[in-house]
Amino acid sequence: MVTLGAVVAVYWLISFYGTALRDPRFLDGWILTAAMFVQLLFHIRKKLPASPLGRAATWLKMHVYLGYFVIAVFLLHTSFSLPETTLEWALWIMFALVVVSGLVGQYLTSSIPGKLQQQHAEQMTFEKIPTARLNLFREVNALVLDTVTPDGSSEVSDFYVNRLRGFFRRPQNLRAHLRGSRRPLERITSEIADLERRVNAPDRKTLSSIKELVTAKYDLDHQYTVQGLLHSWLFVHIPATYSLIVLSILHVAVAYAYSSGVQ
């Protein structure tokens, strides 16, 4: 409601400005520019976790509502018409990228964290996942090495080399994780269960521990995939935002140059 009220107020102000025989595009253009710079402050605020400028959640909410306001003012500024010049097309395209990536980001940030919390009792930050993966790799290596003795069976180590080493070394089954499927995990644990029936008691104990590590690695890969998706939209949104600001500054300069008669 606040956003809608602000849009109505701007529309009324633009109409009033136009009745004074002034070009309203300069007014809504400056309103649009100011709003975009306020939006930019949100990216700066995110880099300052201990900032006295207010809670990050409050800034995020303001960023979303102001984003809808910017969309409405942009449409008013363009009079709901398509661009004509190359610069205007560049502005339109960049603005569309910012809006679409922002809407995608809003959906992802509102839906993914809750799902992760439901699916994983122990959540890990995206930055710590590679270290956790390495620790699992070292742990499973140690377990497998303990099975390699001069008079022991090599079935566990052979299975590890042929089937599990690649699984533990890097993220796996990304498409399955995006679909929320656990079939790859079920397939691996089924193969381990088959092997357990063929080996001696000590190796069965080792395989039981390996199975637990496989499950932990699969869950870790799921978090890595989903959190990676949660971060991916920013690789479009942030560069597009800065590009839009640069193009907006150029647009303002060109608009004032033409209004003052500069050719």
C-alpha cells in the first residue's frame, strides 16, 4: 500500500509539473535516478554487517518495495512506449535485466532458506562447504587405507577407487539435487549393501562408516547446489545494476545537453 501510494503521489506530481509547461520527464527522471541510488545503498549496506545504518532485514524489505516503486516510475518516465535510440535501448535492456534478476532473487531468497532448514538439521554456510567436503574426503580415505593390509581383502579399496573417490573429491549429482531427488544416493548405498554381503566382519564395519559418510557428502552437495543457486542471480543483478547506473548518468547528460541546445 505504501508503494502504491508513493506511485500515485509521483503520478500526481508529474501531472501537476506538466501543467506548468515544463517537461515532466525531467522530474520523474530525477525521481527515478534518486531511487536507483538509494537501491545501490542496499548493496553497500550488505558489505557492512556491523553497520549502524539499521538492520539488514529492514534494508532488504525497503529494497524490495522501492524496487516495485522504481518499476512504476520507469514506466511513467517512458510513457509505456518502446525506446528509440541506441542509448535508450541499452537502458531498457539493462533495466529489464535488473528487474528480472531481482524478481528471481526475491523468489529464491524467500523460498530456499526455509526449505533448507526443513531438509537439513545442520546447515552450513556456502563458504565453509569446500572445507567440510575436504574433511569428508580425508576421513573416507583414512577408513579405506585401514582396510589395505598384506593379507586382507582389497574389495573395499577397489570399490572406493572405482566408485566413490570421484564422488568425495568434488560436487556430484547437481541436477538431481536441483530436482530434490535422492536416487543417486540410494543407488550408491545399494551398491555398498551388496558389497557388505561379500566381505568379512571388519570390512562390513568399515563399509557401514563409509555409508554414513556418503550420506553426509550427498547432503553437503545438496546444500552446495541449492545455496549456489541462491547466490547465482547476484552474478547478473549486481553487474546489471552498476551498468544501469552508468547508463543513467550518461542518459541524464545527453538529455540536458539536448535540452540546452547542444548538438
